[in-house]
Amino acid sequence: MIKNKTQFLLTIKKAALIGVAFFLLLPIAQASKKNRIIKSSQEFFSKGQRKASIEVIVKALKNQVFNKADSKALLEALSRSSLMFYTEKAMKKHSLAKSVLASDTQLAKLILKEALLLEPNNLSIEQLMIKQHLISRECRKAKMVSSEVLSTNPFAKKVLLYAQYANICLENFSEINRLLKVKRSSFARSDRNHLRALMALKAQSKKDAKQYIQRFGGSKDLILTEALAWLSQEKELKKAQRARFLLKSCESEKDVKNKILNVYVCEYVGSIEADLKGVIKKESLDETTKLK
């Protein structure tokens, strides 16, 4: 009886030690797994196989569980594989396209196509190409390129955001609202508010647009500040005048980032410019009649 009890206690102790050892060695095993994945990705990249380099990490992140530190390391490795240039020629073309994007979107498009032929799946080039489509209001092309990039690398957060700007242009509001719920953590709070403000503008919902522009921090952005002032006008003539001022701000905007952020604010106001001209003309005629 005593012998059986002693054996039982030894078995329990042995199981406990094995359990402790498992939990102590688990981080080492996980780190080893993470390192193997990164090494494999680096080997593909060094052979010029960027897409395979990306896919190794994406597959691991989608199908396996990692702790926070290892996930971060894998995402950083994924970013390097996606964004780095192989050749100086492609890098120079990217820089040139970036420098002319605000002033000549069509020239930027031609240069980016050449750069992408040199380095397919280069995320630096693809992101700039999507920007070019957004600024040029080539909404379907922006959505198509974004979808292609995300099919290979669903962790490209900037591309995910750009895809939503394209969705706003195409009025795919249900898709945006779904993503803002299921992938909330993929969007910064300011981006969520900006997307909702743009959707409200497109839907001509003044109350919601004002609310989300204020949440986005419109006071830090000239065009959104003007958009808020425009939305706040109740009298048609004053609203028309504010819209004109807003359109001038849109036309003079040179910063590429702001051009993308505000392109649909400007587009929305531009779409009612004809009506505003009619309002101003009518008001002017009324004033002239009064003077007579």
C-alpha cells in the first residue's frame, strides 16, 4: 500500500516537473519557430523571390499562434521583405514618381509602371501607385490594385486604408462599415473618424459629417476646417460662398498626403458647384432688382 502510494506521488511529481519544463521551454520553442520562419523568408528574398518571402510569413501569421513579441518580429520582417528595394534603378524611379505625384499624376503613373516591372510585388511602389489612382479619382483602379496587394499581404494596413478611400468613391459603404467592425484594430481612431466623415459627406448627412470631422480633428486640417464651416452655414448664399472658398483650398492643396485625405471632400463639394452658381446668380439678380 505504502509502496503504491509512493509510486503514485512520484508519478505526480514527475508529471508536474514535465509540465513546468514544458512551460519553461515553450517560449524557446516559439522563438525557434519564429526564427525559422524569418530565416526562410530572408532566404527567399535573397534569391530575388519577394512574393515567396512575403507568403512564408503571411501563411505563418494566419495559421499559427504567436506571442505578442514574436508576432511583432514577424510583422517587422514582413514589412522589410515587402518594402525594401533590390535595385537602385527602381528606387530612383520610385523617388521621381513621388516628387511629381502632386503636380503630374499621369507622369507619375508611367514612372511607377516602369518601376513595378523592375520589382514586382514591391509594396513601396504599389502603395504610391494606389495613391496616384486615388488622387486621379481612378477609383476602380485604386480598388483593384489594393485588392491584389491585400490578397498577397493582408497585413498591409496602409493599403487596407487606401482601399476604403476607393470604396467611398464607389459608394461601397456597407463594406467599409463591416471592416470598421471586424477589423477595428487595423484602423487608427483618426482614420475611422475620417472614413465615417467622408461617408457622411457622400450620403449628404450634414449632422454625421460635422460630428466625425470634429472627432477627426478638423481644426488641424485646413480643408476639413473649411468643410466644417461650409456644413455649418444655413443660408444658401453664405453656404455657396463657403463652398467656393473650400474649392479654392482644394485646388491649391499641394501636399500629397492631404490630397488623398481630402480628395473626396473636395470631390463632393465640386459635385454641387453648378447648383451653387445658380444660387449666387439668383441672389445677385435679386440684389440688382432691389437696387432698381
